[in-house]
Amino acid sequence: MPESLFTRVRWREGYDIADVDAFIERLTATIEGRSIDQPVTVDDIRNVIFTPVRFREGYDVQEVDTFLDLAVQSLQGGQPPVETRPAPRPQRDSPTFTLVRMQEGYDPLDVDEFVDRVMATVNGQPVDRPVTAREIRTIQFSTVRIREGYEVQEVDLFLDEAEGWLRDS
């Protein structure tokens, strides 16, 4: 597999390079019809979860997710969807989370940045890196204890709901 298939990132969320490379090798073997122990299915592509990395080099999440979406279309024999005017989506309101202190909470800066991208994506607004259901499933926020943070369970429940919005759209 060529090294330049995906952009490598550091200091922001990425996917573990070895995980992605191993899966892409299986996918390539499946598409090429090579004999392998575990050919990749459409469900495998939809449900794959890669180890998230942040402080070491990883592959760009959006690029990998977009590639996998195209791989699903390829395995199903479908063509990329023709651009049409989408039906208006119901606009969803941004969530608010309870601030906690002296207990584990998610770093508000991390959460706010990600939730802004989620809300722009689900509301059909322009965003540099639209969020995918897979990205929501694998996101890991920094935690705080001494300074204020968002209540973990509230954020996790929101992420479950948002993942459903993206999966169903």
C-alpha cells in the first residue's frame, strides 16, 4: 500500500496507522480477489473501529472515513450519489452540558470544538471536516479534575444520539 494514501496528522485526532494499514490490506486483497482467511464485507467496513491517537502520528480521520464510505459503495457495486438538492433537514439545537469540578469531566474546549463540528454537520452547514458516525464512536476527549469540565455521562449520551442522527441521515 502506498505510504501517501492518507495524510498523517499529529497533535489532533487521528487513526492508528498500523490498524488502518492492516484493514486496508485486507480490503485490497478482498477487492482484488486474493485468497485470504477473512475477506472484508460491507458490514466489516461500516463497523470497523480504529484505535484513536492524538499525541503520536496517525492517519487523518476524515480521509480514512471518506475512503471507507467509497469502499462500501464499490463493494455494493453502486455509484457515488448524484448531487441533488437535499431535502431540508430539521435543524437541531446545540446541547448544553453541566459543568463539574473536583470530579472527572471532559475538557470543555475539546468538547465544544467537536460539538460545533457535529452540529454543523447534522444541520447541513459548511464545515471544513464534517463529522462521521465512526468518528463520533471513536472520539476520546481529554479529562480534567481540578478545573471545570463537562459532566461525562451527559456528553456521552449526546454523542450516542448524534451518532444516530448521522447514521440515519
